[in-house]
Amino acid sequence: MATNLFEDFDPISSKQWKQKIQFELDGADYNETLVWNSPEDIKVKPFYHRDDFSKTTTAATNASQFKICQNIFVFDVEKSAERALDTLKRGAESLRFTIENESVDIQKLLEKLPLENTPIHFDLKFLSVDFISKTNKIAEQKKAPIFYNLDPIGQLAKEGNWFTAKEKNNFETLQILSKNTRESSLISINSALYQNAGANIVQQIAYSLAHANEYLNRIPTIHQAIVFEVAVGSNYFFEIAKLRALRLLFQLIAKEYYHDSNCHILVTPTKRNKTLYDYNMNMLRTTTECMSGIMGGADTIANLPYDAIYHKNNEFGDRIARNQLLILKNESYFDKVNNPADGSYYIETLTQQLADKALTLFKEIEANGGFLKQLNDGIIKRKIQESADKEQLLFDSGKEILIGTNKYSNPKDKMKEQIELYPFVKIKPRKTLITPIIEKRLAEKSEQERLASE
């Protein structure tokens, strides 16, 4: 006969727990000793109890259904197609093709792929009605799930200029495409830019939503799922809550536009905390970041190879990155539970606090002219830079730790001969409409100093 073990123990209230902790502190102040303040101005308590928990969030997640995505940069179409087929055999479930110009033979790239069962994401460095229309014909014939991930506002934020297009402006291009690509997802939000540039989590959520709101406001014909391309950092529980809060608030805003499609969250580990020295630590960082993505309800996860910041694409790095996700999905029981974070008072509380703060900031942005105006005025960049400077100060002072870089570094570690890609901020002199938002890793300055002394 089944028995309820909890009946053998008296319930303990939140007050009783706090009294016990206070006793064990032996006179030390509870708040000063055990409560810490996050960069988002959220006070994190040492324990969370149902007595203090007033409401639950409704961010539905489905951890068991996320797709493992392989990034492929398309240079040689034939080789890229072969690589795509090979990675699908090795466990990838989705593909993201980075294409730099519209001269790529898209028919040849896609013709041998099992498109009916393989979601295809694109990272296009251009905006072309002709290219999308050509690709869309293939998608309709094969009934393929396609995500074009077009983001002109993200292009402006990152590069300082809009896409060059035949139409009057980028929004007109999107309006034309939205009428002709009803079955495929068209729009994406480059939320990763804000994280990699140093925005705190509340800013990341609010800016992503305000960014999306510009599209919903200007292109009423969009009814397909909007993709949020999100970079996930190392603050494990906060990152889980970030994804949940983002989905929750998007549903709230989309409802105002009668937009009935849910958002699609495409997660990639952040570059901000990745390092040149002791680079194997990057594997540990990306593993926990992918775990946050799964627990937070990501629809698709494209892992970042441990050597991505300094090596060209290589089979070993890609295989390790893919296998990390395969282990998490098939050997760690993450595929067995739909909503693993539900019922955690800590994560539920974080989700609600982040959502409340992000919604307040979103309303401030809208009340002051909207995201595009603040982007053009330089306000968004300035606010992100202020957050980035605070985090950089914590790293430089050793309060924010990256093992192998600013703590337990190995002075015998040499990297100069291994660098194939320039791993630091690149300055590209050009005329721009606005000052672009710059992605920068925390360890760049210290790494440059170490490289100079090798």
C-alpha cells in the first residue's frame, strides 16, 4: 500500500526556516551575508518557500521537443550540401545556412536534403525578394519548414546601415515577402546582439520585445511565427527564467496585434564569456548554457564550438558541439519532461520579476518614441554600454570570474600560433547611419596583453 511520507513530518514555514538560518549565522546580518543583488537589481534570497510565493507564471515550455541545429557557412555549394547531409546522419535535426550573397544556387544547396522533416534556418547577409521567392517555391513543393530569419532592424543595430534592396525601404520589402511566404517564418529578432554586447537580462528581454514590436506595428500582414535568436549566458537559473519571461511577454504583446503564432526561440551560447586561453573551459560553459536553453524552453539550439572564436569551422569542433547536445537530449533525460522548471519557486519568482521589470522598460521605450527612434538617437547603445562597463569592471577586478583567464590561469599556455580568426573587436571604417552596437568579449583586453608577451 502506498504511503505519503510527507505525513510523517510537520510542515516548516518560511519564518521558521529564516529563524534557523539567523541562529546559524551567529549574529551576522542575514541580508548582508546571504542576499545578493543581481545586475538586474533583483535581490536573490538564500531560499524560496511556497509561503512567499503568490502567483505562478504561464510560460509553457517543452524541453523534450527542442531541435539540435547545425550551423553551416555556405561558400562552396556542393561541399555545403554534402556537409549538411553528413551532419544530419550524425545527429543534427535542423540546419542553419549562413549565405553572404544571392548568387548562391539555392536549388542545388537544398535539392538532396530531406526537407520535409528538417527545419531549415537561414542567416542571410542580404535582403532580396527574388532569392526568397525562389527559395519559397522549393519550400512549397517539398512542404519544408523554412525560417528565413530576416531582420533589417538587427542589421541596422549591428552594422549601422540598412540592407541594400530594390524596394523603397526594407519594410516595404518585408511587406511584399509577407504576402508571398505565408507558410514560412519570415522575421527574426537578433536578441543575441544585445547579450553579446553586454546588456543585462532585463535589457535583453525589453529590447528584443521592442524590436519585435516595430515589425508587428509596421507589417500587419505578418502572421507567421517570429524567431528570437537568443544568446544564453552562464547565469544558469537567470537564463532559464529569461527565456520563459521572453515567451510570456511576447504572447502578451502579440495578442494586442491578433498575432496568433507563438514565437520560435533559437538559442546559441553567448560569445561574451568565451576565452582564448584554457579554451577547453568553453566546453563546460556551453554545456551549462545549452542546459539553460533546454530548461527555458528553446525550440532550437545551435551550440557554439569551443574553438569558434579563434578557429575556422572544423569537423572536430562541430562534432564536439553537436555531441554535447546529443548527450543532453538522449542521455541526460532532458527529453523526458516537458516543463522541467515548473514548480521551482526560485525560477518561477525570477521569471515573474524579470518579466515585470522588462515590461516596465518596454513601456518606457514605447512612451519615448519606440525602439527605432531610441536606436537612431543612440540611447539603446548607450544603455547597453553602461551595463557592459559595469560587467567589465567586475571582471577586471576579479569579482566576475572566468576560470583559466582571470583566475587559475596557466602562464605556460600559448595561443599565438593557434589563432586562425581574429578574436577581438574588428574596426571596419565605413560611413554609417548610426553608431553600431559592438559585440565584445570580457577577456579581450587581458588576452591581448598575454598574446603581446608571448
